[in-house]
Amino acid sequence: MIYGTGVDIIEIKRIQNSLTKFSPRFEEKVFTDNEIRYCQSQADPVKHFAARFAVKEAVSKSLGTGISKEVGLKDIEVVNQDSGKPLVVMNGQGKKLFEKLNLKCIHISISHDKHYAIAQAIAEQ
């Protein structure tokens, strides 16, 4: 059964500006160490940072909380299977909420082009 859905789109240039002005603080505040390593290993890291930022927003919307004290940005982590398929791992407060809501999974889809990154999340009970 679907608990909630969320979608987010972000202009990649917005993330580029934050990375330029505030790194490494911005990266450390928003992304897990694994996400930072993954994004920095890609040919165009900014697109991957933007896509992961969109996932965090979409997931928080699917939970009905938005980014808040209940679910912080680093509570939502994007990892990739060997096939490349992205998965969400919930940590900290986010994991507690995930368990409290009796969720089975949060399905995500990510895409990006030259200017925008978009993510969709579906929380399944």
C-alpha cells in the first residue's frame, strides 16, 4: 500500500552555487560521506549532488514531513546497487520515523539533464 509520494526538481546551477560558495561545509551538512565520495567520483559531480538533493526533498515529502526535525537531510541517503539502481537508506531520526510508520520501502527514481535534476519517491507500507 502506498503511504505517500513526493517529487522534487532543482536547478543544477543552484547546487553549483552552493558548492562553490560553501564547500566543504555545504557538502558535509547535506550529504553523507558515502554520497560525497560517490558524487565526487563522477565525471560531472554537480549533477549527482543535485540529483541526491532532489531525492532528499522528494523522500521527505513522501513521508509527509518535509525536511524538519523529524527527518534531516543526512537522515536520507542515496546508495547505488551494482546495477546502478538508486536506493534510499534511512538513518538517524529518519530511520525511526520509517520504522514508526511501518514502511517497507521507499522507491525512488532520479533523472537529470544539463539544467535540472528531478526525483520521485514513493513510500510503501
